[in-house]
Amino acid sequence: MKNILSFIREYGIKWIFHRLVYSLKLKSNYFKWVLPIDKYEMIALDNALLELSQDKNKLSKLYAERYFSLDKASIKAYYDALKDSEKENITRIADAIAEGQFRCFENVILDYGQPMNWFINPINGLEYNKQNHWSKIGDFSNIGDIKIGWEPSRFLFTYDLLRAYLISGDKKYAETFWHYFDSWYDANPIEQGINWKCSQEISIRILSITTGIVFFLDLESTTQERLEKYFKVLKSSLKHVFINRNYAIRSIKNDHTFVESFALYVFGKLFSHVGREFEIYQQHGKFQFEKEIRDQFYRDGGYKQNSYNYQRIVIQLISIYYMFNEISEDVYKVLEQVLVFLNNSMMNSHFEVVNFGPSDSGMIFPLIRDYQNYSNCVNLLSYVLKGRLLYKDFETLEEISWFQDYNQIELQKNKIVKNNFYESGIHFLKNERFKAFFRAGEQHHRPYHNDMFHVDLWYKGFNVLCDMGTYSYNFSYQNSKYYSSALAHNTLTVEPTESFKTIGNFLVINWIHGKVLSETSNQLVAVRRVGGEVFHTRSLILESKVFMIQDQVTSNVVKNYLISYNILAKDIYKFKLDEDVYRIILGDGSKLDLSIVGSNIGEYKVSLRKELNDYDSVGWFSKSYLQRERSFTLTVEFLKRLNVDILMNITIVDKDKDVA
């Protein structure tokens, strides 16, 4: 009963009602009735669309006026300026696509075979459902993560082909693009199979295909027949997204809502002259997109989905949207704070951010090659808001080059420095050597990870104490639970059970809240309630060469506690046999000493886990989706205790004082 009340309080009656209604629609034949399986041949194209498929010049002019005003000269100039080795890598990736090997989730190469199998899971060789109506196919099955099946159908590989085409001028990349379009068209009847299940996936697909056509339109491989096929896919896709729009608006309320409303607006505007249906798409898309900007961001610039990855997705869409729409004063103020938030979130000179929140390594427009680099997103937003760039390092200019000649844009010299974002529950401590991220605040919207009081520590640009990431939403039940748990974050776990509970793969109840008690330029103190009777106070102190975390726990009931520290390093070993001091060796040879010092209120046990195997459900760090690497886990365990008081120090080892 307690969990039921918590669920109602945290999600609200309205959300629960809409979610139940959608579930009933799925279980009934409602969607089979309003969005029936059909053949593309049954779609009659409007005369205006038929005319566009017959007249490339007219279609080209329409794209130039209404589809983002892509600056082809600027894009080509950027890629022409790359090093030869970078150009070779781009063409290598594009050539592999022709052989069925796709760059998925930005970093993973998966082989879908030749001829292309749009329903294969390349990891285990099993096939996803391709026969049933999409509403009768579940999100999770023993076939594996459905996103693996969806990934090539997003057509994001189009951007890899475009880069290679811009560099080489070789028309074979356009042939590859159209080869896969024809293949997908034949293999995916309307509303049938997994690739029609998600409106966001459908939206991404038609945006990617359209971008490819913009660049390949003048080539002989872009035929009238193929353009007619494209328009049939486009019409059936937009119909699906529009009819099923309330699921994203009322039940998901995150980046899905942005992506789907963005697609409706873009194509509604692009083809508004065709007919009333496109005018409706444009009107609805514009209204909903702008509403989500006002609803989905905190006033301090943080994102309510509690994820840097998904915040970047929506900020890219917002930046592109406001390149050809006027920004209202209230939206401008929101986006100004987003710019400050993201700019202050980058942790090193490579413009990386903390591995915070859920992530599928997704990008709607993968206009950059380095997924970890957030400066391009910040630069694009800065240009839209201020007409200036915050960075002019070459690697920060790739995204802006798709829209504007960056040589003509001035650099913004003064950047706002801010370290505390109270409404978002994110705080930073920084000096010349260390940067620390601290998660502490009220949970205003659904959390995905049990990361309250998580601390991320970076030293000289290296991520030392890390958030373990996501890896997969459906790798296995046990692994999925691990990545969202407190164990995958550098915080305290109350055993044997935690109040923070997960329902299925995405819903959680009994949200844990934190409150900052005090803060200075080098110190943060916060408290949280973990369960009904456990209070956890965490203090962070940053000095010139030392970073400290002090954890104090009080309870009126005997409990077991576990504090975990997930460490990225080249190696770690116990440095002093008679003390809990561990030497951390980083990739560049730098050394840090991590020490655990307890008070006199009881015993504790320190354990270091170094060895991992492929079947371990803990200890693997995932920087991007479906990728993982070894990490080290240091745990401090307290058994049957009322109170805890423990101090963790990380100290820089000076070279002249290094004795080992």
C-alpha cells in the first residue's frame, strides 16, 4: 500500500490515467483500426507531391527555402580542412556501410549482413518481429535490446555517407544511400514490424532520409520513382506520428515529445502548400514544440529528464528550430540559462560532461563525429541566442559549419561562471586540478537512476570517480538494474533493501530527495533521507591538492550500509598494508592516493574489486551505449550499525615525494 501511494503521489492521477488508456489501446485492436497494416502501393500521392517528384529543380528550391537552410559550401570547407587520416577514417566508415557494417550508437560497429536484414540482432543472430502489427509487439523480449534492431532503420548512417561524399565527390555513396532506402521500403510495409513501433524512431528516420535527399537530389541515382517512394514513406510516417502523438505528450513527456513535434512542424511547413493535413501538422508541431521548451527545463537551465545526453538532443533541435523562427522573450530567458548550465558542465579541454542520467548515445542529427564533445551543441545554441560562438577550436565548429560559415562569426569573450544549479540539483566544485560534480536536490520529475548524492571527480581532465553509465536498456534484467542502482554511482546504499524501487525498466518510485545545507567556493554540505528513518549527510571539501568526501549516517534502526566508489584508472593497488590507502595510477602516469579513515564509532570493511569477467553484472563502465570497459570498485561496508562516520580523501602524489 505504501508503494502504491508513493506511485500515485509521484506520478499523479492524470499521468496514471493516460498511461492506462494507452495500455488499453495497445491491448485492444484500436491501433490496428486507426493505423492498419498497408502497402505503399495503396497510397495515392497528391498532385503537388507528384509534381515535386518529377521536377527536381522545384524540389531543390523548396528544400533550400524551408529545410534548415543548410550551407553546403561551409560544410564542404570544414571537411576539406580535415587531416588526411581523418578523411580516410570517414571514407572507411562509409565504405563499410555498403558491406552492411553500420556505426551504431555513435561508437559501435554492428554487421547487419548483405543482403541487409532490417530485423536481425547482430549480437546473437536472432530476429525481431517483422510480421505483426507494431501495437502487438512488446518493447522487451529475449531477442535482445530492441534499439539494436531499430538503429539502422533510423538512417543515421546517411550522415556518414554524406561526409564521405563531400570529401571525395564519389557518387557511390549516393547509390549506397538509395540502395538501403529501396531495401527498407520493400522490407517494411506500413505499420508492420518493429520499425513502426516508436514514433520517435519514425521521426528520426524521415528526417535522416530527407537530409540525404537534399544532398543527393541532383545525382542520377535520385530518380522520380525513388522520390515517389520517399513521399509515400513520408506521408504514412507523418500520419502515424500525428495519430499516436498523445503517447509522447501525456505519457512520456521527454525528448520523444520534442522529436515528434519537431518532425511534424518541419514537414508540415515544408509541404504546407500540398494540403490541409500538412498545415495541421505544422500548426500542431509548432504549438507543442514551443510548449515543451517552457515545460521541460528548469529555470536554472537543467533538463527535467535528468540526463545530459537527452538534453543535448533537444537543445540541438531547439537551436535548429530557432534558426528560422522568432524567439519569444520567455523562451529566450530559458535558453539563456541552458547555455550557462551546459557551458559550466564541461569537465575538461575535450568538452566532455559527466556520464549523468540515462543515455542511449543518441543524436537526432549526428552532425559531429565525436559524440563525447558537447562544445558543438553549446556553440550552436550560443550562435542562435547571441550571434556569437563560445569556442573557436576547430573541433568545436563541426556542427555550426552545417548552417553557417563560422569564419564570419565572432567569439564571445566573456562567459558566465556558475557552479550551483539548485533547482536541477547539480553542483560543482572546481580548482586548477580537480573538478567535482555533486548530485543533490529535490526530485521534481521522474528520476531514472538512483544517483542522489553521486559524486563524479575529474583530475587533469581524467574521469577518476565515475558514473557507470547505462550500457543498454535491455541487455539483461540484472545488468539493467545495476546501471540504474546506487551501486553504479558513488554514493551510499542502505541494505538489505532500498526504498528507491524500480518498476519494469523505466519507472521508479520512492524518489530520494536531497537538500544542500551550506556551500562555499570549496565546500558543499547536503543531507538526504534514505527510507523512513535513515539520514545521510555528505560533505565535499576541495583543497589545492586534496579532495575529501565525508559521509555521516544516523538512524534509529540497525541497518547495513555500503558506500561504493567506482574508479577509472590504469591500475589501483593497496599502497599501505596497515592502512586503508590505495594508489591510483592514471593513463598519463599521474598518481593519486585514496585513503579511507573511519571514526571510533565502529568497525568497517574495505574491499577492492579488480578482476572482472564478461558475465559480471557490476564493475563495467559504459561511456556510450553498448560499449563497456573495465573499472575498479572500492567499497566500504558497515554491518548492523545505527550510525556511520567515514572520510574518504583523494590526494595528489607529488613527483618529488613519490616513493613507489
